[in-house]
Amino acid sequence: MLGNTLGAHTETPDKIVYHYTTLQGLLGITESKNIWATNILYLNDASELHYAKAIFREELAEFRRAHPEFDKTTILDDSLGHFFLETIEDNINALLPSQDLGFFVCSFSEECDLLSQWRGYCKNGNGFSLGFSLNQLEIIARNAHYFMRQCLYDRGEQARKIQKLLSNIAAKFGDEIGNSEVKKEAWNEKSKMLLTDFIFEFIKLAPLLKHPKFAEEKEWRIIAVFKTTVASSRKKFRAGNTMVVPYIEVALPVDGTSLAIDKVYVGPTDESTLSAASVEMLLKSRNVKYSEVRCSTIPYRAS
């Protein structure tokens, strides 16, 4: 193990989360002091938003069964709740996935040396996991008006989150439209605003809903959401395996401070010790604060 301890550790150390990246990614992050958040439609697992939509449809059906006041009737005023839920469903189906709204995601794992992550992001012995302070990442996300959230893998918890969103919007609908003396006028004035509120809350939740089979990743995400016009001015592009991939840059130092990477793990490789030594030279040459560089304990197996 190679080490370079900087400063005294606190009695209650901050949680460290790890970003898995390639050699090119390591060079780019340490040079630019930025990390990339990729458009969610171009992540390794393209099915993520489809999963969120499927869960939403199931929970919306359950909500309807539990709330007959949102059923369709022969009286138009009494059916506005039904039409409102239909409008929500139609918008979710159209929105996810959509190029009209830019979801950009940067992923981190609580696990520093996970085989599935090495396989997914750092093939052919070309990979590193970079440890960052979770507290610092939360500050970075908040300052940029992004979100730093922990992914949800438990199906019951996913259901509770969606049901809470539906219950909240149903209560607002009842207060602002359902209880109005002139429901159709209230609908014309309030329904679009209520729909926008719900969509905004759901798009913050959707990128966190992951299939339980990925639970070992213990993933956290920085999530940025833009309208197309805003995203266009921030968007950059890189070469993917088979296509051009859009991304945005997220600045890592806080208030102009130096880049800090708590730990760096060198992925499985047949030259791990030599690679770790060169990484430490790189970090020192670029004035990156770090505590140590370690080698993966997973045996290297050439592909």
C-alpha cells in the first residue's frame, strides 16, 4: 500500500463514496478538476428509466384501487380527478425517456473494490475507483442546484415513495380543485400547475429507482435536471463505445479549494504495484490532496 497522509483525521470520519472510472477518466478528473455527469439515456444500463416507469404504472394502478373518488363517472365535475391521474400518467410516459428534459447523472458507490463495477466501467485492467467525501459532494451538488441522493433498491420503499407523491398531489388536487364550488374553472386555473409540481417531484425520484438486483452497488448519485434550452448551453460530448454520449461537467473543488480525493483504488491489473506508484506521482504533480493509493484485492483475470 502506498500512502500520503494529509492532516489529522476527525474522530467521526465522513462517509467516502467511490467513482469508478477509466485511466482516461482519472487523467481528465485530476487535470480539469471536474467530474462528468452523463445523460441518463446513455448510461451503461439503458433500462433504468423504463424500470421507473413500470414501477410508477403499478403504483398508480394501486392508488386508483385504493381511492375510488378518482374513478370516472357520468358526471364531468366528479370525474376531474380521474382525468387528472390520466394526464399525469400520459406525461410520465412521454417524459421518460425524452430528449425534451435532460437528466444527467454521476454515480458513486459505497463499495471501493467491487467486481461488478470493475467489469462494468473499467475493462481490460484499465480502471480506478476514486473516493470522495460524501459531505463535500452534497455541498457541491447543492451549490450547483443539483441533487445528491442515495439510490433505492427495495421494492417496498420504492412503492412508499411513489404512493407518498401520489397522496400529496391528490390532497392538493382535492383542496384546490375538488373542493372548489366551480370545479371546471378551478381545473383550468390550477391543473397545469399541479401537474408541473408532480412531474418535478417525480423526475427527482425516478433516477433513484433501481432494480433490486443492483443492490450490491450501494449507489449514490448526483442528479442534474435541465430543460432542453438550458441543457444545450451546458452540454458536452464524448466518444462512447458505439455512439456520441452527451454529458455535463460538475466542478469538484469547493470555493476554489484544491481537488481532494480521499482514496484511490487501482483496479485489477497484472501491474497493480507499478500502476499505483504512477498514480501517486500523478496526484502529487497535480497538487491533488489524497490520503492513500491502494490496489484492488480482486485477482486480475485477462479477458
